[in-house]
Amino acid sequence: MGKEPLAYLQGRGIGQETIQRFRLGWAPDSGQALLKKLESSGYQGEEGEMVGVLRQRQGRFVDTLRNRVVFPIFDTQDRVLAFGGRVLDQSQPKYLNTPETFLYSKRRNLYGLNLHRQEISRQDKALVVEGYLDVVSLAQVGVALGVASLGTALTSEQCALLRRYTRQVVLAYDADRAGDSATLIGIELFEQAGLRVEIAPLPPGEDPDSLARQQGKEGVEAMLAGSTAVIDYLMDKMAERFDLSRPEGKEDYSREVLPALEKITDRVRRDAYVVRLANRLRVSEQQIAWRLQSKEQGTRIRRQRGKIDPRTPEARLFRICVAHLDWFRQVQQSFRPDWVVSERYRPLFTALWQVQISDQPLQLQDLARYLEDTEASADLTELLLETQPSSTWEEVEKLVQSHSDKQD
């Protein structure tokens, strides 16, 4: 390694022992250094292109990486699969990787896992970061838990790879990447792999590399100690979006959070989150549990029957009647449930006609008690979770009249 890249790494606090352990290197700016080395060793340019370290430009082979610090990417058996390179200045792109090949798929590998898998197993914890230097800087201060996800959100293959060594994973991402992980897709991915995932808070503008350099091992350990389970992170972020002092805010909040609870496979953990959600919304645990159970039934049934369309005329009439009881009382005088054409909606109208109407808004359980069919209960839940429809009495009259005309 030349003086300039060595000075760059040492300026970032990376010592010689760490450089050698990660086998960091340097790609000179000539664009011919690796090509000449390969040719002198008896390899052809086409072979270098096949594994991604050479590429063709204007009919001749050149090095893929040039004027960059080089980070070899290993599999868990310490075999080199690919390389990443980082510039020393502010040039773009900051990072450049050799392409995927028959040897290398970034979805199936994690940078640093070959060196840290034993310590990850011993501590039963992995720290997933974004960049190569994050992993190297963490190791420099004595935190041998870091792996980098190679420029992607964690994939199912990477989750399965981590699960070989640990059940506990902490994501040390910036706010945007952390938010991307705390989604239904991310949560379902972690649950399917059997991983318990937490998100570590990073101050704005900081990353694990800068944290390790400025605060050392103590700062990293404090970050780990302050990590939050991914579903708690989602619940906290959603609480910032909605006004939980208002019924509408509680409804919107539960609409975002309940699908995440549905992804939890362990019943004990799920029940614990039901209690937590009920306390936050100041409603009964039974109500949250019932809605969660109904949502699960609806999900299974939708896979078989397809999602219900709340925009159809009969769906709109039903939702309007539930939302506007004064209009519903008038509809009862000129409409009968057996006029409903759709077999999916007829049981819902029949149930609505059996409810004793008062001045209080209708609740889900008021209607559900008159539904014996789990498929109808799932349809009911799905419709009532939709945003309340805006309408006029003139629209209601037209919807009723269209069914009345069909009876003549």
C-alpha cells in the first residue's frame, strides 16, 4: 500500500494490525496495475472480466477499481468473492464495487462476517452497518460484531446467514435507512428468519465509523445499550405522526401498527405488544386482541377470496349507513337486505338491520355478534377499517333507488 492511502487510513484511526487483518489494499490510478499483475501470472483479460476485476473500455481491458482503497469481500470460508473501493477525496461515486458474478451475489453475503462470526456467536449479537469503514472502525476500537449489508437493505438470504450465528441483530443505520427497516416487509423478513431485530439510535450526521473514532468503544456500547426493538421503533415513529388524543388519530395509528403485530410469530411477544398498544391508545386489551384476530382472519380469507372493494355501490351504501345513523334510519324505511345482489355484502346488511340503533356510533362488535360466518366477519372488519366515506343524502337516495328499481 502506498504512502497516500496508508496516511488516509491512519488519519481515520485505522492501525496497521487492523489493515492487515482486513487485508485492505490500494488500486493505483493507472488502471493497468491489476491487469499487468494478472497477465504476468498467466491469466487472460477475459478471465479477469469474468470475475469482475477487469472491464473493457474502448476495446481494451482496464482495472475496474482505480485510485481507491480496496476492501476485499470474503465468504464465511475466507474465500475472496469481490472487492469494494473507496476514494480518498470527495470524488463521486464515493464507493464503487466490482459487479456481481457467478461467484458473488451481494444478497447472499455480509462484509466482515468471516472475521466476526465467532465473536457474534459468543455474544449472541450482530451489529449491521452500512459501509466497509463502519465495520473496520468498529473493529479498531474493539467491537468485533460489525457486518455490512453491502449497499442493500437486509435480504432474506442475509437474514438466514446471520441466523446461523445469532438470534439478536442490531441495525445501526441513519434515520432514513432505519425507517426503511421498520416496515411490514422488514419486520416480516426478520420474523421469518427467527431474528430479534433492534434499531440503534444514531445522532444526526453520525455513522458508526465517526462514532467509533470520536467516542471509542464506550460510545459504541452506549449506542447498543440504547437500541430499540424494531416494532417499538415503528410504534414510536407512528406516534409522532398521529394525534393520539383524538379518536381519528387512534384509528389511523392502529391501522399502521396492527399489521406489524400480525407479523410477530411468537404468541408471548405478540401478547406483550397487544398490552403495550392498548395502554398507548387507552383502550381495552380485549379490543386490540379482537381486532388483531379479525385482521388475521381477514388476511387468510383475502388470500382465498380476494380483497374486498369498498368502492362498489353496495359497499358504499353499507359504509354510509354505518357512518350516518340518521340517514340509515331513513334507508330502513325503503330498503331491504334481501335486495342486496352481492353474496359478500348481503350478510353485512342483514346484520346491520338487526342492530338496535341508538344515538351512539356503531362499534365493530355491535355488528359482529350477528355474523356467524368468519368470512363475513373479515369483510366487515376490512370495510370498517376504511376511511369514513364522504357522501350526500342525494347519493344515498340514488343508491337505494337503483336497488328498488331492480325489484319492480
